[in-house]
Amino acid sequence: MSFRTIEWRDNKVIMIDQTRLPAEEVYNEYTDFQGVAQAIRGMVVRGAPAIGIAAAMGVALGAREIIADSFDTFYRQLENVCDVIGRTRPTAVNLFWGLERMKRVALQHKELDLNSIRELLKAEAISIESEDLAICREIGRHGAALVKEGASILTHCNAGGLATAGYGTALGVIRGAHEAGKGIRVFADETRPWLQGARLTAWELMKDSIPVTLISDNMAGWLMKTGQIDFCVVGADRIAANGDTANKIGTYSVAVLAKENRIPFYVAAPISTLDLKLANGDLIPIEERASEEVTQIKGNQIAPEGVKVRNPAFDVTPARYITGIITEKGVVRGDYERELKALVGQ
Ligand code: MRU
């Protein structure tokens, strides 16, 4: 891939600014955790795994800023850093998974001097990023096996290299099938209101010369009905114990339409997106974002001034609509409750 989503370089966090794609390919540098928190909230970085990586790197930056003379004082301030980052976006569980993983590293090494702990936190954040890339490739490998020769694949939002350390989850499956020479082509839902599909998925697939056709969200049903879609694959922000899956708003509609038209509908996600503490999808917190995302496009007002707006950023697809969940450890289907637990060894 010819871009880097996020990386740690010279004690700075570098991110491609996804608010400016596809018009401009700009890389922002962050030297403090507040900047990283702001980047997550403002969607400079987005997509569940990438948010988890950014959170971890934010903690590593925060740890460098803490002035303390004991582990307890250091750890209290580290928790404060985690709280600030944790308040940015509520739905993607990878954010909280990343923060917990960083806190655990600090606690496990409390006997070390603070500088060594800071170094370990930095190393942990960097390894979360490199692990994610390997995980996406495994997801791609497992998922590609499900894709038939010449398939037309529909995806919603951006679960690609831009949403992960690289390669992607849903787009990992697509990349895997493409690299296997299956001659696939992709239909990308534009994904209103933030246009992740139009701006990001179309951009990164075109960069990799993977055939992509952009459609507006309301066209997916008709394409399915007229036999133009063979396979659907999306990412996930949080998967509950029973397999109910939160993902970008509009995913539920795609899943229902796929079932109606007997088209397989797969979710591709790393195990870090599982939240087995939650019994079902009703318990997943859904982020509500600013009304301007709906009433404006690139600052241009497209609705009457003052109109009432709803802007839930995610929806939950009930497990019964999901053909299978593609993870780095393989594909889970059927009794999600049992299979997901078995997958993580619970
Ligand atoms: O609001 P976003 O752009 O962060 O939402 C992203 C999604 O819904 C993705 O599909 C999901 O995070 C999976 S990314 C591999």
C-alpha cells in the first residue's frame, strides 16, 4: 500500500488526515495526547482498529508528558490520560481495548523505573500497530476463501487500510480475493453522511488498482434485486456475545437487503472488536454526531437552516442477518454465542 495510516516516528504520532482525503494526502504530526484525542474525535483517524492504535500511541505520548516521582502518581496521571482519550468516541470497542492493554503494561511493570515503563508503553503501542497489520492479512486470507471467482462484492463505509494499520478487514477480504486472482469487483456504498465509502474506500481501492464502482447508499437494494451483487462484506465497531454487530450507520439496511435477496453477508473484524461482556447488541453505546454532518456537505448547507436532525453514527445488525464473522483465527458462524467464546478460549 502506498500510504501509512498511522505510525510512531521520532516520538511523534504521524497520521494521514482522513478529513482531507481524497482531495489532499496530508500527514499530521502529534506530540501530545490531547492532540491525538482531538484527532480521534475529529476523525482525522477513524475505523475501529485504527482508533485502537491511535489510543495506544496517545497513551504512550501521554506517558512521556507525565511528571511524577512514584509509580502511584504516574499511574494516576496515566489513568487520567486514558480517561481523556476514552471520552472521544464511544462505539468502537478497540479504543477501550487499546487503553486497557496499555494500562496493563504499566501495572505489570510497576517495579521498574518510570523511564523504562515509558519505553515499554511506546513499544507496546508500536506492536499493537504491527500486530494489526498481520491480523488484517489473516482476516484477508480466511475471507478470500469464501469469495467466488468473478464475484461482485458490496461493502459499506471504509473498513480498509485507512481504518486499520493497513490492508483492512472488509477490504482485507477484498484485497485477499484480488491478490488470489479471483477477478472480483467492488461496489462501494458512498456512506452518508460522512462519505467514508466515496472519499476513502474508493480512494484506497483505486490506489491499489482494484476495480471499484461507487454507488449512493439507496442504490444497494436495487443492485441486489437485479442480481448484480454476489457477496457483501463490512467491518465492525463492536460485536456482542451473541454476534450482534455495531458498524457504520446503514450496515443494518444492507444486511436486511442481503438476506431478502439471499446474498451472503459477512462481517470481517479482529478479535479485539469482540465485546463478550455485552450479552447482545442493545447494550452497545451508539455515538450521535453533530447535525452539520447531515445538513451540510463540505460546509455547504443542503437542508433548511434550523431543521431538526438525527445523526446516529452506527447501527446494530442482529446476528441472524450475518452469514459469518471473519476473524484472524477463522470464520465463525451458526451459534455465535458458543463459537465466539470458543474462539477466544472462554
Ligand atoms: O465513524 P467511522 O468512520 O470510525 O466508522 C468506521 C466503521 O464503521 C468501520 O466499518 C469499522 O470501524 C470497521 S474498520 C476496520
